[in-house]
Amino acid sequence: MIQQALHEIYRGAADIIDKERIERLLGAYLNENKSYTVKVGFDPTAADLHLGHTVLLQKLATFQKYGAHIQLLIGDFTAMIGDPTGKNETRKRLDRETVLENAKSYQEQVFKILDPDKTEIVFNSKWLDALGADGLVGLTTLFSVARMLERDDFEKRYKSGQNISISEFLYPLLQGYDSVELKSDIEIGGTDQKFNLLMGRHLQRSYGVGKEQAVLMMPILEGLDGVQKMSKSLGNFIGITEPANDIYAKVLSISDELMWRYYELLSEKSLEAIKELRAGVSDGSLHPKKIKEELALEIVTRFYNQESATMAKEEFDNVFKANQLPSDMDEFEADEGIWICQALVDIGLQPSTSQARRDIKQGAIRINQEKIDDEQMKLLAGEYILQVGKRKFAKVKVR
């Protein structure tokens, strides 16, 4: 039984520190029904979660299956500093009101995957607000500047003369201190969080907690471009609160190679079943688009239901196979004479007028299903259906 549990827990993991501890905790649960704690932290810097976040949430659900009590830490204090991981400049501070509003949204979304009866939501402002100046100074004595500069992103910025604020040095210390307060047995995170995760082990030892948390790191999920990590700021994400039709269409848009990465990290299919699918695609007995459709249906069903998934597939087939228009489109109004590029930005189909101009030149913009090539076009009074690529539509009434 323990081998099966370990097989599921270790699936997809990129790095594990202190496997022996994880195996002892699992053994204690399976043999003596003793629970244990697994911590994960999310800084609510945006309102919605995307599939990249769910890689960790699904791993937590697996831990819950094998006796874990999840400590879901909302970094309402640390989010106002901003995690410097992977950043080449100091992040702007968020105000508490924005952070708390985002945190509320997170709480509603995580239970699409986690069992609420086995999950404790905690906010690190509870102890970090109370830490005070004396406690904060004491915390900073436990780690040296030289050790902090060993961190890859800090080292690169320091050598290139880029600014590093003192608050950024505090971030990993505060994240590690969360593990001291929670006395976590295990912490999970992405591979980019290794420095911060190990800080938890270091500080638990320094504060005499009596344990050092094991660490399990999951790979970073690439976004729709297949290159950079999934991120709302990069626009390459699939949000779990997006309409079912959009989730389905976005999954279908990923490359055939990226599909296997998504299967491993997001699907509930066994690795053996995925291996068989891959072999079928390789020998030509299975078409990759069919396998991608199965993945899209599975993901939509997870966040909606089977009926919504089926309807999303039907809508996709109607629009993209039969070249029909979507049955449901957002509607907007605009004033006569509006520049087409500005209209595309105003209705949310394009991030900028410069991008709109590039897409028009490349033939990716349609009005009433006809390609346009005039980037200076102004819309006269009437009703129009604007389309960007194959998946973005909007109805515009020009007054």
C-alpha cells in the first residue's frame, strides 16, 4: 500500500528533499492512522488561479487521499512585498485591500480541487503583523547577506548592478518563518521556489521547532506558448474560472508535444495509460487531436461538469470545423468613427493597438468573417462581429 501511495505522491515531482521523512509520515498514517501536515503558500497577487497553480493543488489532493491535513497559506502579508523569485527588478507593492479581495477569490477556487474538511486556510499576517521590529531583526540575524546572494536571481542582479531592495531579502525569511509558526511536516512548491522552501527547513532548525520539513517540488507548467511559464501577465494562461468554452478551446490550441506535459501534470489518468496513448500516437493508431480533445474534456469537467464539457466540444466543433459563429458572444457599443485598432483594445480582444496593427498585417483580424488589411480603418455606424484568430469574437454596435 505504501508503494502505491508513494508512486502517486512522487508522480511528476522534479525534486524531493528528505524522502525518508515523507515515507515515515505515510507509514505512520497507513499503519497507525496518524495525520500529518502539508503546507503550500499562495500570494494572492491576482484575482484568479490558472492551471499552473492547479499542479500544486492536485498534488495536495493526492496527499489528502493519504492522510494529510493541508495548510493552505494565503500570503496576505508577503504579497504586499512581492516574491522576487525570477524577477529582474523590484516588484511594486500591492495595497492590502487588493490583496484581501484576491485572497477571497482564491478561497472560493481552491475547493474545486481540495477537500475542505481536510484543509485549513491560514493567513500569514496573523503572525507576521505580530512579529514586530524586534522579532524581524532577530529573524534577519539567522541568515547572512552572502548566503542570500547565492540565490541565482539575486546573484545575477547584483553582478549586473541592478537594484535589490532590502524588502526582497526579507521575503524568503518571512516565507520560511511561516513554516516555523505552522510547524509544517512537508512543504510543496514549484522548482523556482527551492531557495524559499529550503529556508523553511533552515528556520525550523534555527528556532528549535523539533522537526525539519520535507520538501517536494513540482515542475513549472509552461503556458500556451510552450516556452515561458504559465502567467496571467504573459497572457499565456488558462484560468480555472474562465468560461468552459474558452478552457476547452485553449487546451485544444496547445502543441502536440506540450500536450504530453499537460497530461503528466494535470490529468488524472495513470502514467501507464498516458504511456499507451503516447505509443498509439507514435505508431499512428491514434490521432493527436483526438487525444487532446480527451484532455480538454477532462479539464473542463473538473472545473465545471460533464455536460458543460460536452457542450464546449460541440460549440468548438461548430465554430472551427463548420466555420460558424459562436452562439454566445460579448456585446459592446462604440461611437462612430472609432479606429479599428482602438476598438479591438477597448473590447478586450487585443492588449494594445500596436499588437492589433501587427495582427491586421498578418491577416489575423476579421470583420463579419472577412479578413481585413487596412490598419487605419474606422468603423461607421452599424453592427459588426470582430474576430481575432480562431478563438476570440465580440459583437460591436457602433452608434
